[in-house]
Amino acid sequence: MSTADSPRPPVLEKTGSHAAPRPLPDPDAPPVTRAGRFWPARRVPAVLLALVLTGASGLFLYDVVAVRAGHSAMSWRKDLAQGLAEHRLDNTWVLVGAGIAAALGLWLLFLALTPGRRRLLPMRRPYEGVRGGLDREAAAMVVRDRATQVSGVRSAHVSVRRRKVKVRALAHFRDLDQVRAELSQALGSTLTELGLARTPRLVVRVRRPGKD
């Protein structure tokens, strides 16, 4: 992560009614409610699907009403019905269309069953109705700054995932085992102080500059 990147601030999401200000919670106290992951609204896929279904339904409904009123069916529906009647199920174009439809269906199911917004790490919920999320870049910046404060660490690269934090540090002096032990202790306390709902597992690797 580049030092020029500006991290995103923590996200607060109020889910309940308006309430009077309350004192800051005790970080050592257990959370009031379980903090789940953030689910996005996914408005774009929903709007696109709604437009496609509305347009297709409108065309079919108009054609059915026109036929009921004594008019002939649209040519595209005649061609579609004739093509479906003439082509076998093992036809190449039938298989291609079925594959595309199946892929779209699986994609929509994936969007419906997965929370998404993987860049936000859920934080502890000490109050009912208030949710907090910490951006991964912000968490990585905090961990990296704390790592560079350890004696002997020249630079550090931090990768934050939902369940694991990887730290690769360069040590230009001091024993590597001592640096690794001090980094593990300092960064373990830092991850706890972030207030995440689930403290990720810490993986620390220390090496000399110019060596793999």
C-alpha cells in the first residue's frame, strides 16, 4: 500500500431510532450484539434485472393482448416459437443460450447469498442499533505505522484480510528473532485496540534488506 493513499475513515451505520449520547464503551467489555458483515444494497444489478424483466414482460403482455384483440402476433415471437419448435436441445445455439442463462442465474444467486463490501471490517457493537466498520486500508496503515516504531524495523508491508493480517518487515539491525518477537507483541496489542468484532490472526515475517 502506498503511503500517498489516504485511508478511508471508519464507517458508522445507525440502525435504530434516535437516542441520547452515551459515554464511550469499555473496550474490554463484551459486545452487546453480534457484529455481522456489511451487506451492500447492490442497486445496479437489481435495477438492471428489474429493467430487463419489465421490458420482456411488457413485450409479451402487449403481444398477447394484441392477439386476443384479433391482431396477428409479432414476427419476432413467431420466429422465436418456430425456432424453439425446430431446434433440438443439443443444438449449439440452444446450449449457448442455456449456458448464458445459467451463468446469469448463478451470478445473481452469488450476489444474493454473499455479503460483499469486503473492504469493510466489522467492529464490535457495544451499543444496540449502532454498527461500525473499519476500512482495510486504514487498518493496514495503523498496523504499518506501529510496526515501523519497533526498534530495528526499516520498513513494513501490511496486508489486511478478514481473518488474517500479514506483516513483512525489513530489519537492518538487531537479531531477527528479537525483532519478530517484539513485532508480534506490539502488533497483537494494536489489532486488539482496533476494536474489530473478530481479531484477525497475525502473521509476521522479518528479513534483511536484499534477501528473500
